Amino acid sequence: MRKEQPITRRKPSSLIEQLRNETTNLEKNRLQNKMRLAARLQDIIEAKSWNQREFAEKMQKQPSEITKWLSGTHNFTMDTLSDIATVLSTSLSELLFPAVPVAQQYRTVVKSHLPLCPSISYITPSEDALQSAGVTGLHSKQLMRHGQQNWGYSCIIPQQTKFIGRTYYSSNESRKEKYA
Amino acid sequence: MKYQIVELIEFSGKVAAIYSILPEGSETTLFDDFLNRYKDTHREGLKNIEGRITMISDETGARSIFFKENEGKPGDGVCALYDNPDHQLRLYCIRYGSGIVILGDGGPKPPGVRAWQDDEALSRPAEQMIEISRQITERIKEGDISHGPDGSYLEGDLDFDDEVENGEMQD
């Protein structure tokens, strides 16, 4: 029989609080920035569909060196950061100060065996949510019919576009789309 | 050792939930014991580990790149957190994806020691987490523990009554 959520520790550790209070802002920021950069590097490498070994080959480094880079503990030199940005085909500023993560490209296709219900209002995020967000210049495809009983739509959103809305379909579809 | 998996509210953040092992009859978790044991000799290392856990829970998630992986058996999730820059401490954990980490005990890794198997002080906490991971995996297979719909928390029967001592099951 399943129990509820785990019991939270009843006595918070004073030692953890002490350690936090003893950590200077310089120490905290160094740690955070190193981990953020490592996470950023990992994301960019994966976005290129590379693994660490492939990235190491392109950087002409040993895989163990890349492991250190991604550990969140490495203290990079400016030259190394510049080389990394070059290999990743990005700028140093983009590497260090990425734009706010947004939905970069989004596509969904929903098929239904039921005919469209005229009483249900279908909201296309490209028209509704983006207008609310003040986004212009959207390229989208309107509703497409693949036959009498099947339908679907696709919507391609350019980069740097932020979605704030959701699209709900008929209840028997049970599909909800999320946006970054 | 009978134990319970408890959530550490000081750490559990927006991105990952952090747990530890609370032995029956004890008021301190294995992670607490690790902190208390080395608070005088490796305080800077503990501060660094605390900061890394906080970042993991609040921002980056428990990415595999932040852990020393494969410290246990293949696929059991047992790994180690270490301090920077000295890398003197090892904190053994169980990682389930990027959303769940269970902190155990650990200790200093002496220079020249390549693996925990070569050091008696590290063997105990490592083998302990390997056994705990095995038990958790069994319950996951039986459906008594799950990771939550988005893999960001544990739910189910987190009380363990089986005896675990020195990494071996008691009959």
C-alpha cells in the first residue's frame, strides 16, 4: 500500500545554515557561475547532437579534459572559452550570457477520429498567446484537414519567441501543449 | 539498519528533490553524520559540497556531469559528489535522473587511492548506498516506490525494515 509524500526531516540542520552563512558571496558566485557554464556547455553540445567524445575530438582534447570542463568545477581561461565558442559556432557572449530560454521550434500534430465539434472553440497559440505576449512576425500554418474525419495542425515558431499559452483539444484527445 | 528516506527541506528546490537516509532511532541522517564528522577537518570542502547541492536543487538539476558516476553496480545510480577544488571529499549518493538525489555518507579520499574499494573508510558508505539502492530498486520494480509523474520526487513506501549492515543483508 502506498504512503503519502515522504516525511520531511523535522529538525533542520543548524550546521547547514552555518556553512551557508560562512560562504562568502565571492565563493558562492564562483561556484554558481562554474556550474551554470558547465550546464550551458552541456546543453549546447547536446543541441548539436554531439556526445562528449565528439566534442573532445573537435576541440582536440582528451575526453577526460572535457569531463573536467563539464564537472562544474573548472576554472576556464579566456583562450579556452574563446576556442569553445568557436567550435560551438557561437559567440563568447552567447556562451556566457545566453538569451532567456524560450520555445525555439514547436510543432504538434493532433489527429482525431471524430469530426471537429463546432461547439468547441479551438485556440491557436500562434494567434492568441503570442498576441498577448506582444509577439509579431509569426509564421504559422493554419488548420489543415487531412480528410473528412481526421484533422491536425502544425505551427512553426521562430527562435526567441516566447509562448505563454496552451492549447486544449477536445476532451477525448487529452492533449495539452506546454511551452518553454 | 532499519531506515527511512526523508526529504531535506533545506535543499529541495525548484528543480530537484534532495533526500537522505534516516536510520531508525536516529535524529540525524547519513548526510548529517557526514557533515558533523568532517566539519572541523574539511570545512571548506563541506561548504563547497553544500553549494553544489543547492545549485543542483535550485537551478541546474542533478545532471550526471556534476557527479562521479558508476561508483556502484551498473545502472544502480550510485555516484559521488566531491568538493572543489581539492576533490578530497566523496559524498556517496543515489541519483535518479536529474530530479532526485538521495545523499548518503562519505569521507575523504586519500591521495593515491584510486577507488573506494581500495580504502576501508570509503568502502563502508559506498557499499551502504549500493545496498540501499538495491532495496529501492526492488520496491520500484514492485510498484511500491515511484518517481512521481515528472520524476522530481519520490513517492510510495519509503520505510525500510530490512536489516542493512556493512553493506550486506542480514538474514
